[in-house]
Amino acid sequence: MDMIKNVTIAGAGVMGAQVSWQCAISGFDVVVYDAFDSGLEKGKQQHQSYAQLFVDENKATKAEIDAALARISYTSNMEEAFANADIVNESVPEDPAIKHDFWSKASEICKPDAILTSNTSSFTPSQLVDAVNKPERFLTLHFWSGVWNNKIGEVMGHAGTDAQVFEKVVEFADAIGMMPIPIKKEQAGYISNSLIIPWSASALKLHFSGVADFKEVDKVWIAANGGTGAMGPFGHMDSFGINVCYNISLHLSAIDPAMAEVAEKLKTEFIDKGKMGALSGEGFYTYPNPEYMEPDFLKI
């Protein structure tokens, strides 16, 4: 692409690690920023696991993998991370205070013509843009966990987003192997999360209210949608991280009081115990070999 060469990904967690790898394997130079060195180390480990995955399953050559890894650098220094970025994609925690603080600092460091995008699952661009310097260059570029398998890049602007910037982000999504989905007007949850968040919330309430164990919920879904090897709602939630589920549950609790109890149980039974999902080795299932992938998962 003309213009975009240097990509900065903010946040080295589940989504940040996946997006940064996808950008690097697609030929872009990538800086991964995280406020914590421990977060960067986990991101590096994830990239090593993705490298092996791409050799084993995506038939990438060693030369392609080595080149992708060489294109990625890591830093907890904001000046180093953002000063040369042509485009930024942010995957910091789904907390409005954290996101506003991040963008108020990062957008001041970035070049005046840098494109600024958020991968937020919970907020529209209008809810974050007041923290951004030069708001006309700000919009969202949203990915779904399992980035290289799902290949979805949802692009959504706010009323003040420059139309040319919007089109450049659509082009960038295509350049990194995504199917660009231009969102015509602001919609909380885009298309993907407008579908998956109610699905996940329903599953969480079924489990935590005692209606059914999470495995039984997944079995029903998997049996109806392709059989063993498919992924149910709890497998999906593990893949995009229990912390994301927790933040979304908090957000939903404003309109659904039952989700406040779900959020509290996610915190005390999972997050406080370090069970953060697939990335940590345990969420609802244990990894790398979750039970729902076993051939007899659906057997009576």
C-alpha cells in the first residue's frame, strides 16, 4: 500500500498479539506496544506459537516465518512505539478510562497524518474520539478473535472521520488479508458483536444461573452446528479472553442486572484465579487440548 508501511499495535494481549502477527505475516513492519514488560513477554511467546502454527497448519515456509518475526519489534516506551507509526490499532483493555488515557497520550505523539484505529469490542468511535488529537483521522478497525481464520475487518467511523482516511483503512484491512466490512453508520457491537455478544451473554446466564453446565450449553450448540470440532460459546469466550467477557458483562449490566452477577463471578472464579482463557492455559476449558475438541465430546 502507498503510505502505510509502519504499523503500531497497542496491547500485547490476545487480540493485540493476533493482529500484530497478521500484519507482520502480511509484510508490514510492526511495533508492538504494551504498558507492561510482562505483557510484551507474553506477546512474544504468542508470536512464537503462531509461527509454529503457521508452519504446521498454514504451510508457511521457514523463510516466511523468519521474515515475519524479524518485522516485529516490542517496546513499552510510548515515544518509540508511536512516533513513526503510519497506522495504529489499539487493543488495550475495554475500560473507557484506560482507553481515553491511552489515546490522549498516543495521539499527541503520533505524526499528524498517522491513522488512528481502535479494535474496541464495546465502544463506538464517538465514545472515544474526544480524547484524540486530530479526530478526523480516528475510527475503528475491529477484528474477531482467530484473526487469520475469521478474516473479518470491520471499519467504522464517526461523524467527523475523514472519508479518505476511512477508505485507506478499508484498503489496509484488505492488504493484511481481511475481508473489509465498511459499517455505514455507528453501531455498538458492529455486525459481528451485535450477533455474538447476545449469544455469549445468553450462554453465560444459562451457566451462572444454574440452568445448565457450560459444557452442556456448548454441546447443544456444537451438535446443532457441525458436530465435534466446532466451537461453542464458551470455547469462543476462552479464545477472546475472560477479561474481555468480564468487561463486556460490566458494560451490559447497565441494561441487564443479571449481567452484573455474571461479571462478579467471572472476576472471582476466573480472573482472580488467573484463569484468563486460552492464552493463560485455562478458562472454562484447559489448553492446549480443550475437551470440546475431543472426538467423544458429544457422546452420551
